[in-house]
Amino acid sequence: MKLNLSSQIVLNQIPEEFYHPATAIERSEITRFEKVPTDIFPTIEEGAVNIANQLEADIKKREQEGRKYVMGVGSGSSLTPIFQELIKRHEAGRLSFKNVVVFNAYEYFPLNAENVNRSINQLKERFLNHIDIEVENIFTPDGTIAQDEVQEHCRQYEQHIKVLGGLDVILLGIGRMGNIATNEPGSSITSASRLILIDETAREEMKMSFGSQESVPPCSITMGVNTILAARKIYLTAWGEEKADIIKKTVEGKVTDAVPASFLQTHNDAHVAIDLSAAAKLTRIQHPWLVASCKWTDKLVRSALVWLCQVTGKPILKLTNKDYNENGLSELLALYGSAYNANIKIFNDLQHTITGWPGGKPDADDTYRPERANPFPKRVIVFSPHPDDDVISMGGTLRRLVQQGHDVHVAYETSGNIAVGDEEVVRFMHFINGFNQLFAGEQDEVIKSKYKEIKEFLKNKKEGDIDTQDIRTIKGLIRRGEARTASTFNQIPLDHVHFLDLPFYESGKIEKLPMGEADVNIVRELITKVQPHQIYVAGDLADPHGTHRKCTDAVLAAIDLEKEAKSEWLKDCRVWMYRGAWAEWEIENIEMCVPISPEELRAKRNSILKHQSQMESAPFLGNDERLFWQRSEDRNRGTAKLYDDLGLACYEAMEAFVEYKF
């Protein structure tokens, strides 16, 4: 059973020479915009193996010299694949850590003796507990000391590093604001180890470990930028498209304290290791025509012309030969013969992505339409990771499919209970208890006892406490009710609304369990029952909490099993990927774009608003202050504006989709 098929989704086929150049000369040419040596790997696993190879060689070299190998190590999740690779080598008997000394890069502050959510505990769970490192060779800042002792503690910590000969290497992840260790924007290049206030963005990232953003300690004791730069070698890792923007600033931007990771540009042996997703915004990947000759695919031509329109401020059909020549696209003139020919080709390609019939228009010529005319009507399943992603991500298209007569099912993959605030539980429990008093003479003992029990639990609940099973059940019921209301509003019969409650989600914490066979089997049972002609899945695989990726992996694994079983229904099925509140598809990748009228956009907003628990009080709005309906509308209007700016039709809003080829 293939449980990570989403990692194989490649929207743009990047030629190998752009991420794995054959010679030093080729590398020098394509990396001319990059100011830190950057290695791009097709997969996270390949990147982890590459770094582990170099660490293994250095550790063994130090061992032969009879010296300690001194490592600085962060505890961010991007380092976990490297830890796992090192552990595998240790368990295979090929690598010992007896001569390794580890200095933890940061620790939360203040901590009390009972607090288990420590950085060093995460490092032990992910790495140190699984290798043969000596306990006396593990060092970490102490987050439990008094504040007036921190400065001296930091001085001693740095002195200890120097006594052991300095850091041979430091392994770091990178935060969304460019923080390394917990050196936040504004940290100077000369900063030493110190106490620092954790900003809101970093706290948002850390809440995966703490259960809520509020329970993340306000400060951290961190190695300073100067401490990090004193290491002989530095590895900075980042995986996934959510890190693409900050990687571009780190690698290609100017050195600035607004992006602390950019200080790595001043180090003579710093290395950035990323996958293709994290490299997506680097010039050699996003705009390869600026660094080398290209093999021009339709998507690359589309990408180049959209970029050229943005650079020149012109719509596609007004681009001239001069525009192409002055902006490094003369190859396209040679390929197409003239700007006019290239303009017409890409204009038509983009025009053909637009359709008001997402399920296909019956009895129409579908040669240039994204979807087939037949069969009609189609059986459709919209998979929604949480009980509101369907309406947030594709609410306009969902209504259009229903109104055009298709047999639409919605499958809510998780309960979404972790995203319901306690005040919602209190509100519903007050209602249930009042109902019992008014209409049942307080005869229902279950309601009375549960009301008292839950009220008592919530009264004594501390930050980071996991809700009881009963409370999680109530929170799940709240979200089910909202989903049913929204589905009814969108005219979807309730017998077509499916609550899958995938088990991986039910950890009671933000950090979920691994997605496994039980999850896939639940999804497979539904798709084999419905045998859909269309499946819609979440394609925003960089969502901050990872649930979308796991849900999509479950669907793709179920489809893959059906493919292996040679199921006939699958031959007439297409899978479309949507994106949600976090990002939109790049226009060169869009294969179907559904226009939304002002009235339809208002209806979409109303269906999102049916999810009342996810409005102002939702715990996971992220670092974006806009509410989900506002993000959704802005994103849909932004897509429509992009099409308009390119000289195509002008719509109020548009929802975009990319086909998944299985």
C-alpha cells in the first residue's frame, strides 16, 4: 500500500540539469543568482541521505583522529528525515556516536520541572534516544533557571562549546520568517547566545508540539547568530512548498537582519539542502530561461509568457518581439517565428482552461474543454479534509455541479474536533441542559451527569491538556451539524454526506497519528460504493498542520489499490485537485478554472459562514488575520484578476483546479 503518493505529484517537470548539474561550469551558470551553495533533491529522502553521508564521513574521520565530533543540532521537524537516516545507519551497525558531542541549539523559557514540551525532549525522542551517544556528551540550555541567571548561563554555554574545540557542524531548519534556531528577524550578525522573545509566527509553528499557541512559552534561550556562524560547517534544511518563499529570500536575497538565515551568505562552508518543492521560487526553477537555454514545454512557455506580461504590464496579445528580446526570451521567437504566434498559442491554451461546466457540458464538443461531455450526469465525490474545506476551497464549483444535475457526494475525512473551541462546547452543553430542564423535567440523568462532568473538566483544564473522549465527541458533533447545514444550503442530500472520521486524526492533539491502512480502507470502501466519474481532493499539500496531505494520501492510496485491482469504473474517472484558504495554483499549472458570478460568490460566502465554530473563535486561523471566507474570496478574486490582466475574460471570481494523473 503506497501511503505517500502526494510526494510524487510533480506539476512542472524540471529537467535534471537544473537541480543536478553535470559539471561545475553548468552549476556555476544556473546558480548565478544564488549566494549560498544550494543542493536541490528530487525527494526529501535523497536529501537526508546526502547529508547523512557527509556527517557519517566526518564522524568517522574524527574518530580515527581520536577526537570528539561536536555537533550543534536544532529540533525542528525538517531535521527528522536526517535523524532517521542516521539512526538507520547506527542500528545497522555501521555508525557509532560514542565520540559525538551534541549541543542543543535552543530551549524554551521559562519552563517548570513538570513541563514535558522541551526542545531537548523533542531532540531525544527524534534522535538521541535511538543512538549510542554518551549521556554526558549531551548539552542543552536550561529553560528552568531564574531569569537573572540566564545571561551567565549563556556565557557558560558558549564557553563550553569553545572548550570542546568549537562546533564542527550545526544542523538547522528554517522558520517561515527566516529564523535560525530561534534568532528572530532583527537578530544581529554579532548576536551571542541569549534570551529572546519568540514572535507570533514562530509560536504558530511551535504549537504542533505544545497543543496550542497559548501554551508555547513566550521566550527561548537560543544560540546566537554569531555562535552559529562560528561552526566550521553549516547545513540548513527545508522541505515542502511552504518554505519556498523564505528559501528564495535566504539564498538569493540580500543579507539582512530581517531574514536571519541570510547571514549564512557570509559563511565559507554553509550548505542549503532542499527538495524541489522548497526550491520552487529559486530563479533556476521558477524562471530557468534567465540562467540557461531551456527545453520549452507548453507549461514552461505559458509560465514564461505570464511572467513577461507581469514584467511588462501588458496582456498577452500585446506582447511584441521587442518585449521577448529585451527580457531573455528570444529563444521563443526562434521557436514560434514571432511574438504573435507565441501569444496566440498561449492565449488559446489559457482560454481553454475556463469552463462554466466543471462536470462537462452534455452533448457539446469537448475537444477544447477541460472535462468530458459524457457520461452525464456524473457521479462526483468531493473529499474535504476538514468539515469546511469543501465550501472554502471549491464552494462555487460545488454548487455549480449540483445545479447542473450531477450526483454529488461530499466526504468529510476527519472529525475536525481539534479545531473547536471550548466555549462552543459550553454553549451547546448549556442548550442541552436547558432543554432537559424545560422539556424533560430534568429526568435525563445522562445529560445531567455529563453536563456536570464536562463543566468540571473545562473549569480545571490547563493549557496543553488533551480533551476527554466525550468532549472530543461533542466537538465532532458540532462540526457535523455545521457541515450538514452547509450541505443542505448547497442542495446536497444528507444521504450523500459522508463522515469518514479517519482514525489518524484522533490523537486529541494538533500533531496527528501516522496515516495508515485503516484510513485508506475507509476511503476505498466509499469510492468503490459510489464508483465516481469525478473525484475532487485537496491539493494544498503545504497546509500548516499536515492534515490535508494525509487526507489526500489516503484518497490516492485507495485509488492506487483500485488501479492495481483493475477496477473497471476507474477507467472513466478523473481526479481534480483544488486548493484552499492558504494558496492558489500557479496559473501555468491550472487546467480547469471555473468562473463565479457575484451572486455565486455571495452564496459561497454564506455556505462558509454556516461553519460558525470556525469564524472568529477558530483556534487555527494561522498567521493570517483574515477569516476563512475573506481569504477564500480574496484568493478567488485574485485568480480572476490574473486572467483579466492577461487579457482574457473578466469575471468576479474564479476557482482553479489541476488534474491528478493516476
